[in-house]
Amino acid sequence: MQHFWVVGTDTDVGKTFVTTLLMRNLQKQGVRVTPYKPVQTGEVYDGEQAYYFDTAMYEKYSLQLLDRENLNGYSFKEAASPHFAAQLEGQQIDTQQLLKQMQLLQQTWDVVICEGAGGLFVPLDACGETTLLDVIVESKLPVVVVTRTALGTINHTLLTLEALTTREIEVLGLVFNGDMGSRMEQDNIQTILQYYTLPFMTIPKLEELSDISEYTITGTSLFERLIRRETSIN
């Protein structure tokens, strides 16, 4: 069975959106998929109701029944780096517990999509000894990289890919998220692909989050790679 990470070049590049989109489209192929967010921060308040955006997105748009208790490892109220958000609540993130939970999920589901927090080097402890990248390395799972199309994406994307390849982490492909269709954005995409020839998909800036229900990624080189890997492994 093939499991993988969705990681970002930075915060707010659309990792949760892409994780949910990949989940839905794989589910449409009859694959049993669960997302998993090891650490999420930033509690959202809607009137008297409080929730976390990431796991709420998973549950809202999944085509299959998900196990709520196993969608997430740690949740912290402050919208901050995981190490700081945990510190504010007097907690420490046990990365070995996160890895154990991932392994248990992999025994139950066809595909587990692990969504990162922030960028690769976001710290998970106050000492700075463990980063998200360290957990990815230890998990031995490949990654899908989500990046922007706007100004600055070339540098951020190439640095992210270099960090992954240097550590011999397999990169399944790239997601260029939020494309507005400008000539600069198209050049940014082509420039990145000149450095790294990878399967990819480009997602336009959608009007509403609910558009995810109708958006299909079938036929993109990235999704076709994911499907081929899943078929060959099974």
C-alpha cells in the first residue's frame, strides 16, 4: 500500500486543501483513504462553536466515513509554530507517538495522507532538535510538495526540493496551487520544472472552498502517478 506526505514550501500554501482534494479523488477511484494531521494549530471560533480547520475540512469533504479520533495527533489553540503552540499549553510533542500512530493507520487504510505543518523546517520542540523534516525522514514515506505560483515561489520551491532530495526522500510530484493564469506564474512553473522534472498539477484559484466538491484532478501527471503506484503496489 502506498502512503505519502503532503508538505508545503511555507505556511498557507494550501496543504489542507490539496490533502482534501487528493483524498476525495482517490476515494472516487475506490481507494480507502484517510488523511492524518500529526500537529494542527489555530483553533477557529464560529459563534459558540470551536473547531480546527484542517480536520474539519477532511470530515466535511470525505466521501468515506473517517475515524475522527485518528485524524490528528496534537491540536493546539494558538495559531503558531507547533513548538511554541505546544509550549503555551505546557505540552511537548512526542514524535515517536506520532510515528506509531501513522504506522497503525497504514495497517488499516489503503492510503494514509499525512499533512505537514508549515514548511519542512518548522520545529516540533522548544530546543529546535526535531523538525517536521526529521519526522518525514524517519517515517520513510514519499512526499507531494505544495507550492504557490506567485512571486517568490521559485526560490522557496527549489530550496524545499533540495532539502528533500539531499535526504533521499522520494518526491512524488508538485502541486502548484492558486494559479491566476498570469504570464509570470506560467514562467515560474516552467522554471521550476526545468530544475526538477516531476509529475505535477496546477490548481487555479477557486472562488469558494466548496468548489473542491466538483473539482477533478484526473488526467494530471501527478494523480496518474499516484494511481499507478497504488495499482502496482496492490
